Amino acid sequence: MKQLQDTLASTTAPDSASVELGALYEPPPLSFSFEPVGWSILTSILILGILILAVVLIRNYIKNRYRREALQALDSIAQQESASNQISVLLKQVAIRAYGRERVGPLYGREWLQFLDSTGKDVQMQQYEDQLKHAIYSGQGFSSETKSKIVLNAKQWIKTHASKF
């Protein structure tokens, strides 16, 4: 019986030293590339978004050119002695540019100051109504304190008014 077991063991189980496995099968290495469609779509969306943002920023810059010019003009007017009339004229020109002649042209006096207060953010021109009337109709300028406050309110209105465009 022992002999039979030895024969069976030798025929069924090959010796591990006598068996050669050969070379292992290795798949080809994976290459990394941006070829999938998702990367192309993402790149296109990003480029389109950047272009749209650039167009919007350039358009806003061009659209607000009149504000920058008005602020420069206001700074030069503020240096002059008789600035009362010129400040009013400048504000009227800016308002006509922003809201149109039909809406702004007929406004004067209290209605004009109310319009400035209502269309600008944190603008309080109505409180200087008497000083503005006196300076415009008498031809005299403002006191330096009143002038600086009116110029500050005018700058605030030019910066913060909402235009119709």
C-alpha cells in the first residue's frame, strides 16, 4: 500500500523544482494624455468664461468713461473760486448723459436736488438748497466748508448714480 501511495503522489503532484512557469505576462503601460472629451469641454468652457468676463469688464470700463471724466472735471472745478455754477452744469451734463434729456432737462430747483438725492447713493444735496440758490443767483461762491461738502456730495452722486444703460 505504501508503494501505491508513493506512485500516486509522484504522478499527481509534479515536483516544484522541475516545473518552469515561464515569463510573466505584463500589460502595456498606461499612457496619460488629455485626449478624453471631458478635458476639451472643460477647457472650452473655461476659455469662453474668461472671454465673457473680459468683454463685460471692458464694456463696463468704456461705459463708465463719462464718470471718470466728470470726476476729473469736478476736481478741477473745485480748485476754482466761483465753482457754484460750474458744479451745477457738470451735474446736469452727467445726468443728461445717464438718464436722457427728456427726463433731466426740465428739472431745476428743489426737484433737481430731489432727483440727485433719489438717484445717488448717500447723496444729500437738498440740505444745501439755500446755499446753492444764493451762490448761483448772486454770483458769489460758497464758503470753503459748504463748497467742500457740495463737492463731496457731487462726487458721491457721480460715482453711485444708476444709469439707464
